[in-house]
Amino acid sequence: MKRAMRLLAGGLLCACVACAQVNPYFDPARPHHTRSGFRNNYVDEFFTASFWAWQWQRWRDGLPRPPGSLAELEPVAPDIDWLKQNRSVSAATWIGHATVLVQAGGLNILTDPIFSAHASPLSWIGPKRKTAPALALADLPHIDVVVVSHNHYDHLDLPTLKALNAQAGGPPLFLMPLGVGDWLRRQGIDRVAQLDWWQSTQVAGATLHFVPVQHWSARGLFDRFETLWGGWVIETHDGERHLKIFFTGDTGYSKDFADIQRRFGAMDFAMIPIGAYEPRWFMRHQHVNPAEAVQIHFDLQAKRSLGIHWGAFELTDEALDEPPRALRQALRSSAIDAQGFITLAPGNVLKF
């Protein structure tokens, strides 16, 4: 009996050790790798606040707050013909949430594309869009590259990626964080590359670098931190001019942005989230507020920044139209020109 118990205990121990070594990409030389997944550079205790305490507070206080006006969220009709023909003017079109069409160096690059009505594993339930995408999928120019920051449902929308994979003229190259690329291949999408932090790939004269930001990953209840997350630096050219473009994805504030600036220099254009930040006691490690977004703009020494990740989904407690107002207030409190960090209505084109 004792021998059987020892064998059982040994088997359980082996099983626990095996479960603790589930990261197939584990590299002990990389500090952000763990045997079970990945971790952030500058914060260890990530989920110290109670999700259920937040949900109780939301129910008690009737949150999220309703918007005062949706005027800033009304999509404008972009010049679709111009977007489809443009291969020479460096421009960014905010489609909604974290989805931006970046046209630079002759490439059409789409960031974190989501065109679905719900940010959810199910098409009929979950966080629902309050504002439609400014462009339909059919109105996009041919997309050359898709960059995805992490695997949360409001940033990695599988129906959208499958539609882009089937676009006329051939699929784009899907650039994914480490682990997410292999997952995407299992969904039937093959033109995929996955990168670790500080790794790079080249596409038609542009170099795209995957860089650390402070966030996390999960698509289910039990896969938290198992795949990587991050932002993208895009280096390309506009004629004789060298362009450096930064897409943050989701992030809390950290020293990562100063690290990025030290490595790449000042950014010509940055897309920085300004929404989904309340309450701070729960969100501060994973989503920046507008004042912290301004600090990121400063850390990157960005010449121009666009506020994204607001106005489409009610994910947190602030009103849908609050982030641009809070951004303007944060800019007034800083030494940064308000024209250096702007918001747009979905569908507006910013040429830079």
C-alpha cells in the first residue's frame, strides 16, 4: 500500500512538473520567458485586484457611464478610391478601436483588425460594438501585412483574419506574437510569421520589429500568459525620408517605451491607446489612461501620435466619449502641443 502511495505521489509530482513546463518556446536566456509562458519586464504581480470586486462595483454604481455625446464617434466616409490607389502618400486611417490602415513605403498595413459586431468567441454575444467600422472589409485596399499585438478577442478577431486571408489577389502576411502564429496556422491560415520581443522581419523594403509592452494574453479561462504580446515598430521610407512608425496595441505604462526609444530613436508617428482605463485600481497595470498615453508619446519622442482604442466597445467604466476629453486635458497639463497628439473620427485620414 505504501509503495502504491509513493508511486501515486511520484506520478502526481511528475504531472505537476510537466504542467509547469508547458511553454514550447521557453528559452532560459530570455528573461521574459517562463516555463509556463511569458511575463512582463517591469511588473511581477499583475492581477492583484479582484475582477469580481470590480464587477460588483460596476453593478452597484451603474457603470459604465453613458456617453454625453457620440458626435466624435460618428464615422466619416473616407475616399475609398484614393485609399485603394494610394501607394505613395504616407497616411493612417483610423477604422475603429485599435484597427488602423497604415499606408507607408508602398505597403498597406492593417493593425489589430476587428470588423465583427462582438469582441467575443461567439458571434452573437459578448462586448458589442457601439460604433461601426469606418470601412467595410470589401472597401479596404489590398492588404499586404497584418500586425497583431496579442490574442485578446478585441485585437485578434478570427473571422476578420479569415476574411483577409481570402482577399482577392492573395492573402497578406500575418505577423503574430510568439505562440499566436502557431495557433493561427491551426485555424487554417498559413502565410504567418511569429516573432519574439526584439525580433524583426523584412517585407518589401520595410522592417517590422516586435517589441515589449506591458500586458498579457488569453483566449480562454486557463491560458493566461501562454502566448506573447507586444507592440510593433515599422521602419520604412517615404521617398528619401526614413520613417519610424509605432503601434502599441494594449499596454499599461512601463519603462518599455523608454527602452524602445533608446533602441530605435524618435518615432515619426505613433498609435497609442487612450481608452479602457477605469477603474485605475484594476486597470492600471494593463491599460494606460490618457495622461499615461501622453507620457508614452513623450518617452517615444514621437513627432505625431494618434489616440486609438476608444469609442468602439464598452470594456471598462469610463464613458465612450471620455478618452479624447481626458487626452486634451492631459495635453493642457503637459508641455506637449495638442496638435502633436490627436484623436480622429473613424474614417478620417491622417497624412504624415
